[in-house]
Amino acid sequence: MAFYTFRNSIQNIMKILNPILIVGIFFLCLVSFTNCNNQDDEIEDLQNQILTLQTQLKQAQDAKSNSDAEVSSLQTQLQNAQAAKSNADALIGELENTIKSLNQKLENSISQEEFELIQSELESASESSSHYFPSEEVEELFNLIYSMLTDIKDILFVQTSYADEQNIDQLKKISNSFLIYIRLFRQGELEFVDFTSAIKQLIDELPERKASNVLYGELNGTTELKAGTEYILDGWVTVPAGSTLRIEAGTVIKAKETTQETISTLIIEPGAKIEANGTAENPIIFTYEGDPITADGTYEEGVTPPEPSLDEQWGGLYILGKAPADPEFEFFGFFGEQYEFGGDDPDDNSGLLRYVSIRHGGSVIENFYNTGITGFVLLGVGSGTIIENVEVVGGLEYGLAIVDSDVNVSGLVVSNTPIEGGIWLIGYRGELDNTLVELNEHTYIGVEISDSFVTGLSNDEKKFTISNISILGPELNSPCQSEHEPKAFLYLYGHLVGRIDKVACTNLITDDIAVRLEEDPRDNYLNGDLSFQDIDVVFSEGCDEVPTVNQFFEVYMEDQNGQFSRDSSSFAELVTAGNEKGADLSQFEWTYWHQTSSN
């Protein structure tokens, strides 16, 4: 009973609690649902915040990337600017060197007053041109300026002749305009494009430049002359140390004719080289501008070569080397500038001349420091230089002069000799082999040999050799009659050390001398330092009286009873024409001498 009572009580209680439980559970579910909604909102907020941060991060990364690109661009611009600055500095230095060279040459070509004016203008132009222009424009601008200055230098060709007054006036105006444009540009009153256009216009207004086939001033670097082009040598032209003049076989170089204002001469300076490598079929020819020879080295049909005369037409060819030389021996240029030569290298190499014809050179000129220069001169030239098959037509005083040189020379022809002589050897220490010298009526000496004042050389170092040489006297209309001044075919003086053999002296007349010695070479002959062998004398044909060989050998101020004259019969003999020793004349068929003579 009690149990049922308890159960009923429980049931009654449950009846009362059930609604309450239902309401509570509903309340709990409502609270739980509300909390879930709140968490979703928070998650969404967090997600939005993350998205915002990601966007900001990406923006920051993009900004950094852009910043890196800008930095890289700035670094590139800086490098370009530095390179442009370096380029500008190099161009400025080149301009300054050009202007210095131009100034030096200007001084020699125009009056001092005109020189100082142009010098001042060019110096101002150089200073103004050092302004630092924008990197992308600097090279073009400096190229324009350098082009203009180079054109000015080329127009003046100042080592060759006095500058034309009209050209100088025009250059002054151009220089002044150039300075005005520089000032306007630096002050910002002239845009770069307009400045560039103005410079180009100035260049167009420059006087006419010389043609590319004209050689003048300094030939720097390697200059190549090609066959088929007629080159003009205009004025005092030099190949400086470290440079090379290369001439192709068959090339013709014509020099402008000498005036009282200028003289056309080619100078190969010590340390420079000439490579003139002709052939027997296509020799290299130096002559004067009035020679009608064509660019291929021939004369047109009906045109004959010019007759050589004593009025020589141009300066000639000079080669200066570094072999031991007398320091007192001086060589000056046209404007009085002194050219140094000689050194301590007997094996010095100044290049080569092979099958080269040097015609109508040598000039007398009143205002030239040395009063005149000859056709072909070697000064201090070493044994490393090659001189083979070269001819000299004409000259001044001598056709060829070799001074203090060790170079060996073979296949040499000297014709139309000047008054003094054909060849002058001063302090010569080489070997002269297979040589022909043709004398004129007015020539005094065939080959003159003298000692120099070079010190410190042993007898072996001073020794020379002359062999296989023919000296042709002029043919006479009346044999045995003195139609010309007496000649010395070989004339020697000074303390000479050497050997002379196989020499043919032809067409001598009674008063001529085959070999004449001064006192010093006589002494060297007597002590054995100077020797002679196989000297043939060809006396003019048709003479009734045939002399003895002794009368053609003498020592100055001694009669024929002297030792040298008495000894001559042991090393010399009289022979008839065609039986003499000497040069092999068949080797000279390529020469002007062979083409224009009856031999």
C-alpha cells in the first residue's frame, strides 16, 4: 500500500515537473542555438580579418617588388651614368690631345698673331666641352665636336704648307660660332637637339677637306697604300714611332712640287716602319706631281717620261733609325724642327724597300733650314732593315746618302747624278753590293766614302764592304778630249776600315781618277785596315795614247810615285769595254734607268 502511495506521489510530482522540464529544455535549446549563431559571426569576422590581412600583405609584397624594380632601375641608370661619364672623360682627353697636336702644328703654318687667336678659341672650346651632358646624349655630342676639330686639323694640313687665309678666316668664324653655341647650351637657352643641329651645320660650313688619296701631316697607326690609286704626297709628311706605312706593289706616289713655302718630303722616324714591297714587274714609284706617269706605273701611248734635270721637283724619302750615330749630325725639318735619330741598336729594323724607284727628288729652297735635301737618305738605319733593288733618279748634291748606318744594300741604281756625286757613305758599316752609279758631265764624284765621329766602336764594328759596283762615266762625243770637269770615281777620306773589290770604273778620260785617297785613308791602307781588290778601269776608246793604270790612283798632295799609286797595278788593271767586272747590269731591267737609257 505504501508502495503504491509512493508511486502515486512520484507520478503526481512528475505531472507537475513535466511542463517545467519541457520549458527548461526548450530554454536550454534556445540558449544553445543563440550561442552557435554568435560563434558563426565571430568566425566570419575572423575570416574577414584574415582576408583583409592577406590583401594588405599582397599590397605590401607588390609595393616591395615595385621598390626593388625602382632600385634596380636606379642602379642601372647610375651604372649608365658612370659609364657615360667615363666615356665623356675619355672623349675629353682625346679632344685635348687633338687640340694640343693641332696647336703645335698651327704654330708652324700661320702667323703668330693668327695662331694665338685660334689657339685661344680652341682652348676655350676644349674647356667648354668638358661640361657633363646627359648620359644618353654625351657620346653623340662629343663625336660631333671631335669630328669638327678633326676636320679643322685636316683642312689646315699644317705641316705641309701655309694655311690659306680665306680658310683661316672661315675657321675663325666657325670657332666663334661654336663657342657661342656652347655658352647658350650651358645656360639652358639652347636645347640639345638645337645644339646638335647647330654643330652639324658648322661642320657643313667647314672648308673642303683633302681627298683620301692625299698624304699629309703625320701618318699615325698603319697606313696602307693600294695599287691603282694615285697618291699625292703633300708637304712635310712623317710616319711617327710605332706607326707603319705599308705600300702595295705597283703603287705610284706623286709629290707636290717644291715651292718657297713648302717642300714635299716623306720621313720615316725612328721606331716607325715603311713596308714598300714591290716587284720587278710592279715596282713602287715615287715621283713628282708633274710626271705624266699613270696610276698603274706606265705612260700612255705617245707620252714619254720626263727628262731628268738639275731642277729637282720634290724633297725625297728619308728613313731614320736607331743604329749608333754621331750625335753632332743634325737633321732639321722644313720649319726648323730637329729630328733625332740614332741609338745603340745596330740591328734596328726600319722596315723594307724592295723594287722601289725614287725619281726626281731633292730640292734647294731659300727658307729651308738645311738649304736643301736630297732624293734618298738613310740616317742611323740598322741591319734589320731590308734595302733591295732600289733606284734613285736625280737628287740634290747626292742621289743617295747613307749616314752612320749598318743596313745592307743590294741591287742599287743611281742615275742622273747631281753635281756633288752619286752616293755619299758617311760612317757606313754595312755591305753595298751589286750597285750601278751613272755619272753626268757635271758630276764630280761617283761614290764618296767618309768616316764619322761615332765613338766607342771597334774596327770590326766600323768595317764596311763594297763589292760588285759599276761606276759609269759619261760617254764623250770626242774620246780623249776633256769635255767635262775631272772626276773621282771613288773618293775616300777619314779613318776608314773596310774592303772594296770588284769595281768597274768606265769611260775615264786622262784627267779622271779611279780612286782618290786623302791622308787618313792612305794611312789605313798602309796598315791594312783599308783594302782594294779587282778594280777595273775602262779608258775611253779611240785614244792613241793608252795610259798606265797607276795614273788613275792617287793620294791627295802626292804624285804618282806614292805607295798607293805604285801598288795599284797589283789590285787594278786597264781593261776594254765589256770585259770589266762590277755590277750585274741584267738585274736592272726593271728600272727607269734601263727604260730610258741606251744601255
